[in-house]
Amino acid sequence: MVFSRFFKFMSHDMAIDLGTANTVVYLRGRGVVLNEPSVVAVETLQGVRKVKAVGDDAKLMMGKTPGTIEAIRPLRDGVIADIDVAEQMIKHFITKVNGGKHPMPWRHPQIVICVPSGSTSVERRAIRDAASNAGASQVWLIEEPMAAAIGADMPVTEPIGSMVVDIGGGTTEVAVLSLRGLAYSTSVRVGGDKMDEAIVSYVRRNHNLLIGEGTAERIKQEVGTAKPPSDGIGQTIHIKGRDLVNGVPKEIQINQGQIAEALSEPVGTIVEGVRIALENTAPELAADIVDQGIVLTGGGALLAGIDEILRDETGLPVTVAEEPLTCVALGTGRALEDPVFRGVLLAV
Ligand SMILES: Nc1ncnc2c1ncn2[C@@H]1O[C@H](COP(=O)(O)OP(=O)(O)OP(=O)(O)O)[C@@H](O)[C@H]1O
Ligand SMILES: [Mg+2]
């Protein structure tokens, strides 16, 4: 018993949430051990592409690279935009959590990967191959809403309907789950990235100021809100960028009311996705959702007021999962560890 546990611990089995914005790795027996942006900086010298940095280091370079270096997000908009770079990134993270070495094949490590819902079967096979090349003996996939629901402790194995809304970087997935399966699911191409873009274009339109996506993301995380403040203004912050009229760097002030206005379109699309899912839910499952409520996961669930807006619009109880940013990885890890969830893993 002790030995088998020891070997399981040593097996380097892992679960990976391969997200559009962040990749999170869970190690069997250890929990979440890595959480880094899904960004790779690639240098091209004399036509040869070489990985320069991955994760945190690469994200720092975004929007600031010289001509020869490009900071790439291989999984944009919930789909795999650059499969070669995605493969390199997966290998890098697997090796990193393994102390810089490939997992030992004789330990037969199993890897469960949560892939973007929009990925094609060709891309899923490529991801499987990347994990196999990095030392996995067996690769399983899991659908993101299922992993999110398991991570949020929802009763997915029981005949009880649960609704999960995962607001990620690229997509928002809305799903109703029951008995280890997705009774209904829909995905809208709106998530944190679209919110950042909405802030960029709002500031450009209303203040003639060009700001980068990184600045927009910071504003969203610090003072962003889905619901306008009660006085219509709320907190005020300073933001810097380039003046579009005379081309020089400039600083302006913006308040939370304006940010809520900027975010109203992407937030509206998310609300609409939830409404459509509710309309398409079978009555018995809908009855369960009235009792159980809706659970929000993904980094977008941290946007202030998003739960309130959904509560107002649906009249249902809405809660935010405990650790929205690592919830999917946690659920993927539990699916790997606990035999009760085995049925939710997909072979590629
Ligand atoms: N406090 C916050 N307020 C608003 N948004 C936030 C906050 N913290 C993180 N985010 C946003 O959450 C997003 C990342 O969430 P997450 O890591 O769940 O996405 P992902 O799993 O990589 O993407 P996907 O599931 O679409 O593939 C980013 O857009 C980030 O800006
Ligand atoms: Mg995600």
C-alpha cells in the first residue's frame, strides 16, 4: 500500500490545463506546481526559428520585442494558432516541472491535458504527440467545462444538473453537466482578451490614446468592473500610452464608470451565451440549476461584478469558484487521480 503510493507519487503523472492565456500544471500527489502565461518568445536569425523564452519570461517581452524576436501566443481565441510553437511550449513546461529533465519512460507517466474546445482532431493529435515526445506513456484529454466543474466540486457524477461558466482568455464556455457528461454546451469567442481589446478601442476612440494590450489587461484586473459603480464614476486611475494626434507619450485619467462602459459589449455577449444555454436546457436539469445555481470559473470570473450581472439577468444564484484561475487544472488533476472520474477522460 505504502509502496504503491510511493510509486504513484514518483510516477510524474500530471494534468495540464493548456489555456489560451495561462498554462497550469498539476502533479499527482503534489497539486498545482506551475502556472505561467501561454506565451513563447521566438527569435528568428537567418531564417532559423529558436525559442528564446517561455511563460513568465516571454510575457514580459510582449509588445516590447525587437524585430528579430516575436512573443507568440500559440493558442489565441480558444484555438491553436501555431501548433509548432504550442508543442515546444508543452515540452518546455513538462520538462520544467520535472526539474529540467524529461519524465523517465519506465515510470510510465500518464498525462491528462485540458485542451481548448475549438481545437480540431488534427491539433489534438499534435498535442498528444508533443506530450508523448516529452515522455508521456499515455495521454488523455478532457473537455474544459468538465474539468472546471470537477475542480469546483460540482456533483458531475450524479444525476443532478449543474451549470458551469468558464470565462477564460479566449473563450467563455457555458455547459450543463450531469452523470459525467455534457448535457449541453456552448462556447462564445469572448473572454479576457476581448475585454482587453474593448478597453484598448474605448481609450483610442474617446481619448485619442493608443495603449497596449498589456496595459489594458492591467487596468481590467485592477479596476475593471462589469457593473457600473453606483455613482457612475467609482475609482479613477491614470493610464499611459501614445497620443494619436501628435504621436508623443501621454497620460490620461479614466474612471470605473468608463471602463464598465468599455466592457459592456463583451460582458453582454457572455450574458447572452448563458441565456441561450438556459433556454436549451432540458426542464429536469433546469430545475436542478434553480437549486444549485451557476458556478463561474476561469480568470474572467475575477472581473468585479460579473457574478452580480449574471445574477440580475438570470435570477439564479451565481457563485465564483474558490480558485478560478487554477480550477480547471485542479479538476483535470482530480480526473487523473480519482477513478470515479475515469469516464470523463477521452483517449486521442
Ligand atoms: N482580477 C481579474 N479581473 C479580470 N480578469 C482577470 C483577472 N485576473 C485574470 N483575469 C483574466 O483572466 C484571463 C485568463 O483566464 P484563464 O487563465 O482562466 O484563461 P485560459 O484558461 O488560459 O483561457 P481559455 O480557457 O480561454 O483557453 C485573462 O484574460 C486575464 O486577464
Ligand atoms: Mg481555461
